[in-house]
Amino acid sequence: MGLQTNDEGVRLREVMESDLPIFFEQQLDPAANYMAAFTSKDPTDKMAFLTHWKNILTNRDIQKMTIIHNGCVAGSILRFEQFGNPEVSYWIGKQYWGKGIATEALLNFLPKIKVRPLYARAAKDNLASIKVLEKCGFERFDEDKGYSHARGEAVEEFILKLESGNPG
């Protein structure tokens, strides 16, 4: 089992600082910010973005991986603590949407996370992300509402939960 070559679909690898400019460009997309809903106050603030990611990179309690699709950086996936619960989150560059990349990345990431239950959140109208989570075994568990900088208003979200094990 060696490193996959560039034409073998989706794989995960450790995040490198050289990924950060790509992550920054991906999160600038207005449609992506709208769908994610809960984003930074100013996505164009590169220094704030880099500071945030350097904190992620140095935090050993956060599991973080870069999602590679056919040799290109397609996004990132994380496991972190929020509101006292272990959560997963991912960001896929808009040009990679609708190709099953998020689902495959999450299916590859879940075995690396030993804690259960595991939670995830998605804006209620982010049907694609909800579908990804449900394909990976998450079930709708609760609801919440919070202010979305990307939308300039309160947004309702689903909290999803993966009880035990891994799907499939």
C-alpha cells in the first residue's frame, strides 16, 4: 500500500503550509461561503485566514488532512472539538462539487477518528452536505440556529451524529 498516483481519485494526506494559499482561494468563492454559512467575518482577510490555519496546524488536538483529487488539492477535512463535542467538518473547492469527493474523503477520514459519537453540522439548505453526511452514516440528531456572516442573517442548521463504528 504505497502512495496513490495522481490518477487514482481521492486520497488524504497531511496538511502542508503550501496548501494554505489554495485553501484561501477556495474559501473566497461567494457561493461556497453561502452554502457553508458559518464562515469567517471577512473571507478576504488573508492574514486572519493564515493565522487561523497556523493555529489549526499547531493544535495537536485537531486532526486535519488535505483532500487530494487526481493529484490536486480539492479541499480539507478536520476533526475538532466544538461545544464540548467531537465534530468533523470539510471544505471542498467549488470546482470539485458534485463529484463524490466529499463523500469519499469523509469515508476515508472516519476510520482515523476513534471517538464516537461524532457530530457534524450543516445549514438546513445545504442539501449536498447533508447528503454526504448521511451517506457516511450520520443521522439528523438536533437543530441549532446561529448568525451567518456569509449570509448576514441567522441560519438554521442540522446537527448530525454518527453513533458508532464506520459506514459500509
